[in-house]
Amino acid sequence: MKSILIKNAQLVNEGSITTADVLVKDGRIAQISQSITTEADETIDATGLYLLPGVIDDQVHFREPGLTHKATIGSEARAAVAGGVTSFMEMPNTVPNAVTQELLEDKYKIAAETSLANYSFYMGATNDNLSEVLLTNPNTVCGIKIFMGSSTGNMLVDNAETLEDIFSKAMLPIAVHCEDEQTIRDNMAIYEEKYGDDIPVKCHPEIRNEAACFKSSYMAVKLAEKHNTRLHILHISTEEELKLFRNDVPLEQKRITAEICVHHLWFDKDDYDTLGSQIKCNPAVKEARHKKALLQGMLDDKLDVIATDHAPHLWDEKQEKYKKAPSGVPLIQHSLQMMLAFVQEGKLKLEKVVEKMCHAPAILFNVRERGFIREGYWADLVLVDLNKPYTVSKENTYYHCNWSPFEGHTFGSTITHTVVSGHLAFANGTFHENKKGERLLFDR
């Protein structure tokens, strides 16, 4: 593997910004110093650029196996790397669902051959696969995923006894999608009575409303408190849910943590007027008061990590009427740029972006030797230019679905280089795919 020397970077790491050189050898960060004179196979002059740890996205849907007309692990990993995401944790609602150890390992095999980014895959829980769930290796799998709300196929877990068993016996973090199914069904019936088959998409946050989210999240928190479960609640979307989470203990000591996704910070209900089903997702993008409260909740450390819930669908599928248009938004390529836009607007500090997108997921999931720029750690690194605008177009969007809700939007920053496990995987718009990413390991 080629050695890499990054010179004169503004290194953003562990709460501070310093000027430094970084030497990468054999996949690892070999040296961090104000001045490194060692020769390397490749030298990058990072004058004027910021060097961040690679982003770790703890919630994505890459659609393989079974839904490869929408995306593949290979295609979405390329898009991730182009956006500065060096590691991802992918969800089990593929086809077939990853609900046995054999099916779970099949996804790891695909990733080993095709993923430019580092990878891990959640083990999926159902109402009847507890024995398989409990076989999951905590050192080689990121976590267990439970859909406590509408889901794909057999993945809705609504059996009270099953939930008690999983929460009391699981040795891995449990990541949950929380929306109350009965509340959603009752709301849908009201809107079907009113609109028939022509429900406006702007009604989505009223059907999948605050009550549905809070009821399910509250139930998950109470189960976790009862059993001292390591619980992680995904994509918090309401102001009301913030009261369920603590900020009076360090992240390392929290047993219950929460995630905020970039689209719930960026979009609000008014955006349905222009974007329609492009931003239809579960849980729904809601009124503007929520994104304001969620941003503050993240700043106050009630929300612990920033992720994407990247979920691509074909453009034609998104053009269907409300009930048929699938939920999910492709976001992973632009998630870091979205948060850097907040930095440029004065809403966030750059150090906070790194904390929530890089450090916190590594701490929360006990990821081994990643998420920080430290000597001896894997070299997962991203260089960004905060003074180089970037306009999103079909030509520079790498998702298999080939669309983005940001098409035509100009971000104020550009991702210039991405290093994955010591390999320069992306540089100035060019991919280098002669080496794939690594399987994430966990210290548990």
C-alpha cells in the first residue's frame, strides 16, 4: 500500500483545530506533527484545506441483495466516499431480510468484493428469530436492528414478549426505528376518508405524526431502562422526543443514545411544496419548529450522532401518488457538505460536526481504532475546501438512482480527498478502486 504524506492541513480533531502534517503508512496513521520531512509515495499539499476524520454513518440502506435496481453496496459506497463518508453501517431490510447469520454474512461477502468504504451490517430482528439474533458476534457486527414501526416484509417487531426477550438478552447495541404502527394506521384511515387515493404528500407528517414517534420511542426507552439495555434510537424527528434523552453524563457512560439525521435538520414541511415525494421518508420531515429544536438538542448533546438514513429509490417510483411513492431519500454523498453549510452559516462549529459525525459514532458503537485522527489508528481521513463552491448535478451524483433532492443546489464546500483505511480512494473527482474498504471491528 502506498504511503501518503498530507502537508500543512488544518487538522480538526478532538475539539481543536491545529496546523499539522499527517503521515500514513500501511493503512495507519504513522505520525502527526507540525512538520514531517519523511518521504512518501504520494504527497498532498493541504494548504488552506481542513483535515477531518472520516465520517462514520451509522444508518444507511444500500439495497443489496435483492433491490439492486435501486442501488448496490458498490454504487452507494462510492457515493459515500465522494462525500467524505469512510465507514457505514447498513440496515437489514434487503431481500431477503438479513435475519439469519448466514444471510448476514452474505452481505459482508458482497461488501468485501465491492465496497470502497469500510462497512458493517446490522443483524435484523423479527417476531420469531430470537435464537439467530442471540448468535450475533458483538466484536464483528455493529448492532441489532428492530423496526418498532412500519417496515419491509416480516421486519415489524410488535410482539411484546419478543421485545422483552431481545431487550433483556441482547449483547450488542439495539438500534430501533420508532413509530407506532396503530397510530399511523388510524391516521391513514382518516386521510383516506378525506382524500381517497389523492392524499397530498404534504400530509405525510400528519399521518406519521409526533404522537406516533413519541409513543414508540417512549416504549423503547422504558424497555431499555427496565433491562439496562444498550439502546440507540434512530432518526429522532420531533421536539417532543428530546425529553426522553439525557445530556448530564458523558457519551461513554450513556446506555440510551439518540441519532439525528441530516434531512430532519435541513428540510421542513414547507419543502413538500417544491420537492414533494423526493423528501418523503419515515419518520417524516415535519414542521419547522422541529428542525430548530432538533438542532438545539444536538448542540445540547441530547442527540448524540448525525447520520443520513440514506435510502435510494428510482426517480419513477418517487413520481407515484402519495400512497405508492416509497419513503426514503438518497443523502450520503452530501451529508457532510450539508453540515459544513451550517458551519458557514454560523449554526455549528466545525469541531462539533466532527464530534457528531466522526467521534461520537465511534464511541457509541465501540468502533475499533477509527473515528479519530490518532497515531496508530486506521487512516480514515477527509480533506475539505471550505472556500470552493460545489453545485450538485446528475453528472457528479454517484448514486445508482442518479438523482438527489439537492440537484442544482450549490454548497459552499467541496470534498477534495478521501482516504479509506490508508488508501486514497477519492481525489479531486476521481475514484481509485484498486483497494476496497475494511470490515469494521468493535471493542466490546
